[in-house]
Amino acid sequence: MQLLQDTIQNIQGADKNSREQARRRIDILCKPPGSLGKLESIAVQLSGITGQLYPVIDKKVMIVCAADHGVCKEGVTTNPQDVTLFQTLNFPKGGTGVCAIASVTNTKVVTVDVGVKEDIPLDAGVIVQKVKYGTDNMAQGPAMSRKEAIQSIEVGIRVATDEITNGANLIGTGEMGIGNTTPSTAILAVLTGYDPIEITGFGAGVGQGGIAHKARVIEKAITLNKPNPTDIIDVLAKVGGLEIGAMAGIILAAASHRKPVVIDGFISTIAALIAYQIEPKVKDFIIPSHASEEPGAKIAAELLGVEPMLHMNMRLGEGSGAALAFPLLDAACSMMKNMVTLEEAMNLLAK
């Protein structure tokens, strides 16, 4: 708990002077005002985060948090739960979707076991920070204790802090956990008051009972556990997931160290909502990547007050959409560093 409290206390908002300085330079670059659209707003945000007119993001790290979910016992997904273990072991080998995309920008992929239901071999290349062997079945009781929820957040804080200490200056959030759209949707339902059937999606493969059954399981979990929407740790503990908590911790740590953090799709956005509920100033450091195909994703993004950059019809997870957005941040930094102002262009031509 002390680590979480210390991290929260260190979080300050973006540097307004750096944002304004970046905005002024962008407005006089050799182009029509606003013509580079979201690239301009990304550059302004990066300057506000880093305090630098010419931000540098040359050491990128994607942190993928893995955990299992007891609610899978309710038949909410067709995917066997051992896929979580299989894919967790596959990340260090570079064979997953996010690894393929991350390699384009020379991004390091870090895999963390927060709650996989099986033991991870010590030589697997996975950081083992297991809080417990998967959450409990939230349709039968709380997914975890309040203490475990806080521990999951602190796992994310520790791992992200270690990477930042080792030089990382751009962080991405990713996850692996069969069944994790179910707790993500439950968290969103609690925070918004939506009926689960309105925001429940297909996920990676909905169970035989279809979306209606999945929504009923979510409704049952909320009714049984009665999570308090004004206490986000209570919500995470009762209907959340260990990897979701860990991603929230990653976001808090990035904000604490003034590093930009790119969030992936639906599940990462739910984690960002948790971090935002804990400390609203984290929003200045969050950069959304893509619009997930999950029906709750748009609602979650609107609740957080962010607008995804990419519309690619993706719903893989793993951090794949976040990794895909990294080159756009590189382009924003290049615009600031290499594009000349109209005055500079005229001086160059006069020589």
C-alpha cells in the first residue's frame, strides 16, 4: 500500500509552459495551421509530459501483464484457459502479434506474470510477480481481496519503474488473460450504470451461451458482490482482474516519472480508467492508440475523455494496437525536430 501511496503523491500534471511553447512552434511551422491534425496534438502532449520542446522517445517498452480469470468457469468464452499460459510463454520468444508489431519500432516487450493459474518456469524470460493463481470466480464471490487488488497495482508500478530506471522513455500497456473482457465489462458497467447487455461484446470468442449469457454472468457478479462505484479499488477487487490492476499500476508509474504511456484497446482503457479514478492527473500522460471493436471500448474512451488515433478493426489485445501507434509518436517527434518554420525556410532559401 505504501508504494501505491508514494506513487500517487509523486504525480503532477503536464508542464503547461512546455505545452504552450510547443503549440507556438507548431503554429509557425512551414504548413497551414492545424494541417497535421492529431500529429500536432500528440507533439504538444509529449512536450507537456517531458518538459522538452523536442521530445525524445528512443527507448520504447511494451509491458504485457498476464493473468487468469476464475469467471471462465461460467462458460463466458470458447477459448481454453491454458491459452493464457501458452501465450505468456510465447511472448519472450517473439512469436505473438504484439511482438511482430513491436519489432517494427525496436520496442522491447516485457512479460509479467501477475496471476497465471500455472507456475511459470524460471527460465522462461517472464518476470514472475504472481499475486495469486488467477482470480476467483466473480460470479460466486469477489474476484480477489482488496489487499490483492492493491498488490496487483503495485506489481505494475514496480515493473514499470524498473524499466524507466533502466532508460525507458515510452511505455505501452498490454495484457494476456483468457476471459478478461468479462471483468473489464463488469468494471465499466459499475462505473457507468449501463446494463451489461448494452456493453458486452464478443471478446476473443464468446461461449456457447452467447453474449446474452456473458452479460447475465456479469450482472450476477455485480448483484452478488455489490462493488462500490465510488471506490475504484473495491470495484477492481470484486469484479476485476489482476492484469487489469497491474496495467493501472503501469500507468500510475509512468505518470509519476513523467513518461508517456500508450494504452491499447478496451481492457487497457479500463485499466486507464482505474488509474484515473485513483489520481486524475494521470490523464495528461495517457495516449490512446486504437478504437477496439468491443462495444464497451467507445464508452470507456469517452468516459476517460480520450479519442483513439487508429481505427483498424482490431481486438487482439496484447498491446498490439499500442505498438502500432508508436510510429505515430516517432513522427510527431520528427515533426518537432526536423520541420522548419516559414522564417527558417526562407532563410535557408536565401543562402
